[in-house]
Amino acid sequence: MDLEKKNIGKDLGTPIGIVAGLIIILIGIYLQKTSATFPQKLNWFVSPSALFIVIGSTFAAAMVAIPFNSIKTIPAVIGITVRSLAFDYLAVIDKMLELAAIGRKDGLFALEKHAREIEDPFFSNYLEQATFERDSKKLKANMDMEMNNIMSRHEAGAELFTFMGTYAPAFGMMGTVIGLIVMMYGFDTGGSGSVAEKFADLLQGMATALITTLYGVVFANLVFLPIAAKLERRSINELRHKEIVAQGILMLHAKEHPILIKEKLMNFVPKELKSKKSENKDSD
């Protein structure tokens, strides 16, 4: 019995959100009133050198700030954001109540065969451990240790993208400063051409230099920081699921009454899910 419902589909929110953000930016560029055509406007915002400075410097800074092994996990972490992960807290609580009734009637050893039927490794392993471990403190310590390890792993993934979201705008500004320095040194006050033409070239160079700042802001606020926020939300949901399981197993181990178990575990369930369950009961 799989009580986690992991990988139940694709979560297209991340790619759709990024594409939608880019489309909104393109529409904003299109709506700007100038004599230039839309392709010409788009060309103003394309700069391979700016993209290289922002992305390259951001990844370089991330490698300085965090272990290189964490950098190598970027593809896997991004993959997590496009997988739809769901945790059925109410199903876990219902299962706990079923197991509590069996444990109180037939004893904890009777739960061992039920543990093998549960596909969630965390639930299955510690339910089985509860059948032979007499010391509840040791059982709790083992579960806490695994949950802390899970939390540390999740924090490392979110921290990586938070770092990049923090650094990207700064390196965008750095690229702009580089562009301005190159432009100033390249500005020729002598030679042929009117003053107006030279200042027009100067303004065009300043606009080009500012593109790097734009790239830094877009990557930070449309890609890196939203991914970090999604990873943090995923971590909260999974750890809530683990906490429900852990608390339930401890109460099963103590042979508490199912009513008390349900009352305590329902405190972990979000209000919207409680309301949904109440509505389903009313409709029945």
C-alpha cells in the first residue's frame, strides 16, 4: 500500500511559469512605443556576452560558496521541481487508526506482517522496528535522525538555488560596469562624425551595458529564487508526512487509543484538507 503517492505525474508549473514570465517580458517589449520594429527591439535585448557573464559568474560563485558535489546535483534537483509529488496525510492517519486497533487487540507483534505491505520505506521500516524495539526513546531517536538527514538534504538543494538567486543580480551589475568601462575607453572624441552621432553611439553602448543587469534580475527572480521556494515547499510537505508517520508509530508503540491518535495527528493536517474531508462527509 503506497501512502505517499510519489511521482504521480508531471508538475508543469515550473516550466510553464518560466515561459509565461518570458512571454510577459516580450509583450512588455512589444508594447514599448518606438519607431523600431519588434524584431529590432528584440535584437536590442540579445547579448551572448551578457548571458555568459551572468550565468558563468553565478555558477562560479556557487562553487566557491558550497561543496562541488552539491553543484553536480543541479540537474537532479531541477528534475524534482517538474515531478508532481503528493502526500496523502489523511490516508496515513486512517492507516494508523487501523493499525492501532489491531495493535491493541492482538499486540504489537501482529503489526509486523502489515508493515511489509506498506510501500513507504520510512513507514514500513519504523513500524516493523516498533514491533521489537521496547525503548520508545531509541525508536524516536532513530526516526528523528532520519528526518534530520532528509531535512539537511532538502536544505542543501534549496540553498544552492537561493545562493544563485542572490548572486545573479550582483553579477548582472558587474557586467554592466564592465560594459560601461569598455564603452568609456572606446569613446573617441576626435575623428570624423558629429557630436550628436558620437553621443548617440554612447547612449547605445550604455543601453547594451544595462542588458547584463536585466539578465541578472530575470534569472534571479524568474528562475533561481522561484525554484528555491518550490523546493522549500516540497520539503515542508514531505517532512510533515514523515512527522505524521513518526508520531503515529510512537503512539502505536505506546498502545494509545485510536481516538487520541486521530486527535493528535489531525493537528498536522493543513486546514484546507480538514475542510475538504468534512465536506466529503457531509456530501455522503
